[in-house]
Amino acid sequence: NYSCYNFSGYRVSIQSKSYRFILCCSEDCNINYPIQNYNLSSNMQIISGLGNIQFKPLTTTANQSNITLKHTSISTCLNISINPAGVIDIGNRYSPC
């Protein structure tokens, strides 16, 4: 239960070993509520695409976002793209890094 009087969308905050979903309640997302945190397993790491992706209501994201997830035990990567409309495309699994 959140007191969000100025809903401005959602933000995904991506770090090397975790990511989280955030409810934004101000235009710049300074007023926010974390919804869910996810931690990667010890052999997984996000090696590119770190930072924030904001999804505003009834609009597109600012830019195309590309994220690379690395499986450190077998040295393979998975490329994930999120287009401005929010459509997620998962590349080939087990691609060499």
C-alpha cells in the first residue's frame, strides 16, 4: 500500500549483481517506492547496461536499452534488448562473451 499521488511510471534499477523494480511517484522519480528486488545467483553477473530504465505511463522509454548477462562459470553471455516501446528481445543463449 503506497501513497503515490503523482504516479509517473516505473523504474528498473540495474546493478552488476541485482536489479529492482521501483514505483515512481514524482516526475524525476525522487519520490519512489521499491516494489521488488532480485539478486542474481553467484555465477551470474550483469556486465553492461547498468543504470536505470524508466517506463512512463502511456509513453515510450527514452532510448533503446541493451543489457548483457554473463554466466561466469562457463564464460557465456546473453544479450537482452528493450526497445522504446518496452518490448524485450532475448538474444541467443550461450553466446561467447
